[in-house]
Amino acid sequence: MSLLHLISYGPTREQEACWGPHGRFRGRLIGDAPLVALAYANIADMGLCRFRTTGALRTEPIGIKQAERYVQIILQLKGITYFERDAHSVALTPRQWMIVDDGKPCAGAVSDGTEALIVMVPRTKLARNNDVLDDATMRPFPGDFGIGKLVWQFIHSLYDEVCHLEPRSEPGVVDTMSHFVRLAMEEFSGAPCASTLTQVLRDRIKAHVMMHLRDSALDLDHIAARLHCSKRYLHKAFELEGVSLWDYIWHLRLDRCRDELCDPNGRGKSITDVAFSWGFSNSAHFSTAFKERFGISPSSCRSDRRRVTLPT
């Protein structure tokens, strides 16, 4: 499970901000801002941060050699952030987002009361086409329509749910977010998109399911309402998966229960507690479904402590 860490910088003339995946330094804050607050978390190999300031300040990049090059995706929530690199200047206003390549650092300035969400993702996640990525950096994307809106909504929802993510779900969530950003870049550049809107919706469905898998209220009505589409469209988006959306959710939950029951460190929880913690609400139905999927009862799975696989 990802933890949300908090950092506050008090009144200062100059101070280095040290947020970043695995503790990387990101830049130097310069100004008389009364307070700069960062709330951040690491999600697999990606960093996610909410930045707030109650005063105007400017930032300067720090040249630090990194083993891996990162890209920042910045969502402007409040205020205005100004970026400058070489002779190119950009003003990022609320409901816009932008990509900044750490390999080409830029200086910036933020207005009083600025808030932003900042994602740091390895450049290799986005650089399927270097020309497309280079063209897309330092350019505002709209966050209120089209693919740009999907990026905005996904990152915003990810921040809200970050403390509920399971570690095994994190790589898939990062891949889904990166996929949306690549689609936005391809759309902006005019490059042919490798994915259809149906595939994009299917990725959104899977990401939503992973983030809410423990919620017993997770069902088709819940997903349709959160993703603003009909249940019929959900079924259509999942046609090529070879399994219905409901069975997909059911199987994921059973797989997570199996993992816990096979874990020797999980003896403190009863089988019913394990089942209910993964969204099941009836222990008898859970036991029947578990045996149908794995060919062994939950109690036998726990006593054997062997990783149960699907029957062939």
C-alpha cells in the first residue's frame, strides 16, 4: 500500500525541495513564500505529489546526474505556473496539464496560492517515439475535453486513491496512466494512435477495478457511474477479454484471497476476514467460488500453504 508523505517548507529565501521518486532532488525554491507544502507518494517506479504554496515563488533546476531519466506531468489546479527554457516560455493555467522532460530542465515561477499535481514517471514509459515526446513537452494540454480530460481525471483519481492501492496493482496503474499520456501526445502530434477509444475505456475499467477491488459496493452500476458511461458500453468494451467484466472482478478477488491464504504471515486473519476484506459479503458463496476456481477449499489452501494454481 502506498503511503502519502507530507513535507512543509517554512519562510525561506532559498531552499532545496527534496521530493521525488526514491528521494531525488527536484529543484531549488527561491522566494519569500510563507509556506510550501508537498504531499507525495511513490507508486511502483512513479512519483506522485500535490504541491501547494501560499505565496509567490520561483524555482530553478538543479543539475543532478540520475541513473534514469524522468518526465514530469504537471496538472495545474489553482493559480498560474510560468515555465521558461531557453527562449521558450509557457504559462500553465487551471485545468491545463503539461509534460516537462527532466533531461531538459527549466526554470519556473508560481503565483500566490498555486496548487498542482505533479507526476514523475520514467521517460521510457512515454518515449515510444522520441520525436512525439519532444514535440509534446513544454506545451499545455487541455484537461477538460478529449484524451486530455482522461489524463486529468485519471491522475486526479489516482491521487485520491493512492493510500488504498495494493502494491501488486501499482505497475498496472502506472502503465495505464502512461498509456493515456501517450495517446494524448499522439493525438497532439497527429501520429497514428495505436489504441481505439474502446481499448482506452477497457484500460480505464481495469484501473478503476484495481483501485476499488476491496470495495464490496464495486459492481457494474458503480463502475458505469464513476466512468460516466452505460453498462452496455462497459460490456462492449470488455468483449475481447474472453470473460465478462463481473467475472473479471470475481476472479481478481479470488486470486487476491488465494495469495493471502497462502501467505504464512497471514495466520492472524480468519478465512472469512480475508474474504470480506476483498469485497465478498457471503462466506458460503466465497468458499464455493474458491473451490470452483482452484479445485481446493479455502481451508485446505491455508493448511497446505502451497500456492494454488488454476486447474487445467
